[in-house]
Amino acid sequence: MRNPPYPTVLKPYGQALVKLAQERSEILCLTGDLTRQCEIDLFQEALPERFIHAGMAEANMVGMAGGLARRGYLPFVHTFGVFATRRPLDQIINAVAYPSLPVRLVGFMPGISSPGGPSHQAIDDVALMRAVPNMTVVDVADAVEIERALPAITHVPGPVYLRLKRGEIPVIFDDDHEFSLHSAQVIEDGDDIALIASGMMLSAALAAAAELRDAGIGTKVLNVPVVKPLDEETVLEAASGVRAVVTAENHTVIGGLGSAVAETLAGAGLGRPLRRLGLQDTFAEGAKSAPSLFRRYGLGTQDLIDTAWTLLGAPGTAPRAAPAPSTPGEYAPV
């Protein structure tokens, strides 16, 4: 595990997809008129004969991918997360998920990472895809997990939804980080509270954990890159060893990671105080600064600290996290 400020890399997904496709001739790349924005200009340059521009017709693109999968290809479908899940939902269900075809839906700009406002913010994509039978849902945290996740999802027999941030991607994990589609990872241990995070929220959870530990709060951090199927065993083991649980996701609290964790705890009869950090049943404004949006909607590092502090009934005032400066080549936790 690296220490902040985290270094960043550009287009780790695009590079990893080209490398994988050069090894796997059945991989095809489809775009919904968002080639450069989804990092697949690299694929278009390297393998133009396997690149399909479907235009701004996401439903048709998903139907096309289902047909290609039936012919033995492994199609990767690319657009922004909101367009990958809302517009073609009927085609995803009937042309891909019902026959359980190996189509990879790759949705960029997750949650409130977009300046585009409600029309472009995928705040419910995880909930939509969790509800689709046969679908695997992946929300990775950094460039290392992106590189590890790509070859892993090619072995899933059914459809996969992969949620990705674009732009400068942090490098949080060391190069020897072990990624698994079947396991969540306890990356910090403690016996007072568990912070369970996915995707972009991992860096904030790690920053919050550091402040809480300095204040004497034993803080466990659980990284959950696969929201469905959830690694229930690790979640239950983590929750059983602490006094309270906080989930953190760049998504609505309805139907995403927090809901999955709550369902798991309730189903097992494990009673722990639980708070879910995410968008609270609201649409969100757009802004050029993702950290400012995260703070506005209660997803910042300080929000995690305050929530954990209050949930535990800790005395005094919660520690204050200094906003991390963001400079070129560095990633500032939200």
C-alpha cells in the first residue's frame, strides 16, 4: 500500500485493454461516440479492425454486443456510466443478461465525478446493475486494480458491469497487490469501527482511518471492488469484529454498496450500528471540482470521520482532516 499523496497515471484502462486484446483475438471494442473520453482511442489506433463505432445509440450498441457474443466474440462496450445503464436497460436485460452472454459494459464517470450535472451523473448505475440477474458489478479503486480487473473479468461466463473514473487515476496499491473477483480485502485493521468502501471512496476511507487511529479509534478499512456478488463472508467477519460499521460509496445510498452490506448483516442476524455514506435520495449538481462535489453531498474525508465519531459516541470533538492539496501528478483524497 502506498502513502498519500498518491501518484497518478493517465489512461490505465485504455492501455490495459490494448494489451489484453493483443493477447485475446476474440476481444472487440465498441464505443457510443465517446472514444477519447473512454480511453479507447488507444484501441482504435492499435487495432482498428476490431474497433466498432456504434454512434450515439446505446441500446443498439448493447444489442449488437449481444449478437457478437453469440458468435464467440468478447465485446467490451464503452460509454459514460449513466448512458451504459439507463438508456439500454431493456437491451441489457433481454439481449445480454437473460441469455447470460459474456458482454462487458464499461461505464465511465461514476457517481458525482462529472461536471455534467444530473443528466451525466451515474448515481444509480450500481443499483440498476445489481438488480439484473446474472450481472457482475465491479467498482475499482485505482490504476492497479484496473490493470488486474480486466483479465479477471474475461473469465466471467456472464455479463459484467465495470465502473471506472477517467482522467488522472490514483495508484494506491503496490504493484504486487492481489485482486480477486471473489474477495474483499481488509487493508487496515482495527476493533472499534469498520469503514467499508468501494471505488473512488477508498482513498477517503484510508485518509479518515488515519485520522481516527491518531485519535485512538481502532479503524478497520475494507476494500470492496466487487459489489455483486458481494463477498459476504469477509463483510460479516469484518463487521463482527467491530462495534459499528460505515459504508462509503460514490452513488446513491439506495441499492448500492451500503444496501448490499445492510442486507448481508440483516440476513445473518448480525446487529451492528450502521451508517451509509452516499447520495441521500437526491440528484446532484455538476462542478469542475470533484472534491467540492463530494464535500457538498457528504462524501468527503471529514464526513467519514464525523460519521464514525458520532456513531461510536466518542467524547469530545472529532478530529479535523486537512484537505489534501492537489497538484499535477498527485491525487487528492476527497
